[in-house]
Amino acid sequence: MAEGSATPADFEEITNNINQLACGDDEGLSATKKSAAVPGGKTKRALGSLAAELHIAIAEVCGNRALLKLRRVCRTLAEDTSDVFSKRFFGAVSHRLTVESMEKLCAITKVPRIARHVEILSLDISDRNLDPGRKRPTRKQRSKVAATRTRISSGLTEALQRLDALGAGSTLVVHSLETAIDFRCVGTALLQCNYAPRKLRIDLEDAVEAPWPHSQTLSSMSLAGLSRTWSKLEDLNLDVTFPFRVTSANPVMDFTRVLRDAPNMKRLSVTADSCPGVASFYKNLRASHLRCLEMDYEDLPTLDLLQILGHYQASLKKLSLARITLDHPDGWCTVLQKIRDDMQLEELSVDDVDFHFGLDFAGQIFGAKRVRYFSLDLQSSEMRDRLNELMVVASDADADSELWEG
């Protein structure tokens, strides 16, 4: 919810006002009541202090007529209408807008580049949106998904091109349920449409895994545009939900090769759901200025984790390791030693590593206090001292102790 959030009473009055607008009854809205529709009555912060849910409701539910009336109300609140309507209304919160609703808002508000004020744009790339006539696939249809994947991927490319033309927000969340699109589709579509987000999150669930019908390659022009496409990317969040595989049989078209050079990336977060091959993504990604790395739910050989840390050790300042399972029980001592000797971390958190469901061994323990998770935010010398303590092998007499180390 945005800063200056409304109270329940405010929400009721706001809802009534919006309903009046939607029904075409704005004649009875007095100047006092119009001001009351905004918590605190501060005109310059007008629409920016409303709740995210209301922003979405106005943008997605109200028709053209209601939005025109809303704009007239905005004019009574401030002289700088474009500032209130665009920057405050669209820049305050995350919006889940479709490409069509974004284009409609541009036409209604007469602000052609209004989308540039949308800081976070959530794009649903479900099959039903990219291919509206397509119903939920049956099991038989799923077997033919490879034949339709290219067509659906083209729909994503077109959607991104239209967003780029509108100057859409710098943060893009690509999410879906029941889709034939995989990470290669998303990466290739971003490349082909020349869309350059500052923050990118890809969260695809329940996707249908199927081979591509034929091998595809990128044109020389597309390859030349790689650095331009990812030049602004600072924050990447990937949720590699089963049955995805980060790497594929085609080394050119998979997402990790399409995204191979991100010179300005500062933060990388990956939830891998124990997918094999994820280590190659970390080690092949050229992100020389990466400062924050978050790894979650991964099975890795100890050597791979050491190589990943070595790959980013020159720039990395924040490291989070959660639900990471190594191939050797003594691997974590080696990992902590690597962090202590070769890295200059400012923050380190380790949580539920080597955790095995249904087994007596419920996870790795650290130090004489036998802690299972810890979070450190210390200066270099203090960080080294704490890591030395956590590397100490605990005695069996302390086996019942489970503590959080902060």
C-alpha cells in the first residue's frame, strides 16, 4: 500500500465516489467531498496516497466515460493535472495492467507516454492472454504444445514491443499460470523487441515442458543487440519452478545464453526448485558489478558453489543462501572458509541448508551453539571472527539446541 494509506472509513468514501463516477453521477460531488476522496485532502499527493487495489480497480474496471470523469475531478484538485494523474496516480504503486488497458489509458488521458510513470508493470503472459481463443489445454493438447509455442512466443514479443513503444515502466514482472512459454521464450522475446527493463522478475508456474519443434538460432542483428537489451538491467529475479530446466539442449536459444552479459546488474535472486544445471547459469553470467546474490532451494555440488562464489567475489557484498543442499556434509565448513578468506561481505545469511524432509537429520548446524540459521551484518574483522566461531564443530551434548544467530 502506498504512503499515506487510507483508513477503512476513507476507503468506503473513496469507493462511493468512484462508484458515482462509474455510474456517471459526478454532478453531486462537491469540492469538499472531492477533496475528501483523498486521505488528508492534500491535493499534490492526491491520487498517489490511494491503495494499490483502488488504482487497479480504476484502471481495469472503469470504462472510458468513468475515467474521463475521474480526470475532471483531478482538474479540481490541482492545476498540474498531468503531474497528479500520471506521476502520483500511476507512479505510486505496482499496477497489473494489460497492454490493451495501458493503450486505452494513454488515449483517454491524452498523455501518450503515461506508461513511463508506471514503475512496476506486471505482465500476465498466460496462454489465454497471448492467444485469447485458446482454452485450457487438455492432456492430449499438452502433447502438441511444442507446435504452438513459437506462435505464443510471437504474441509475447508483440506485447513487449507495444509496451516499449508506450515507454512502459522500468520494472517488469512476467508471470503466468498454465503456459507453454518457458524462459527461452521470455529471453528471446525481450531480445527481439529491444525492450530494456531496469528490473525483471520472471515467475512462470505450471508450464508445460516440451521440446522445440526444430532448432532455432539468433540472427546476427539479434546477437548484436544483446548488450543493448540488457544494458539497463540492475535487478533480476527468476523463479525456476519445476519442471523447468535453466539450461536446454539448444545452447543458443536458452535464456542463460540470451542473457549472458549484464554489466550493470546489482542484484540476482534465483529460486531453482532443485533444478539441475542451475550452476552453469551463475558461472556463465557476466555480471561483474553484482553486489547482492540470493540463492534459494538448490541442490549443488560443493565445488560448484565454491566456483559461483569465486565468480562474484570481487564485487559481492550481500549473500543469502537458503535451502541449499550440498553433496557432502563437510561442504559447509569449506564454503564458510571460502567466504572468510576470499570475500569482503557486509551481510551474510544462511537458512535451513542441507535440509532433508522426512529424515532424522534435519539440516546443517553451525558452531558450538548448534545454530541452524544465522544472519550477520558486521564489519570485515568481526565477520571473520563470527565465521570462525560458526565453523567450530559442536559437541553431541548440545544436540537439542536450535538457535537463531543474529
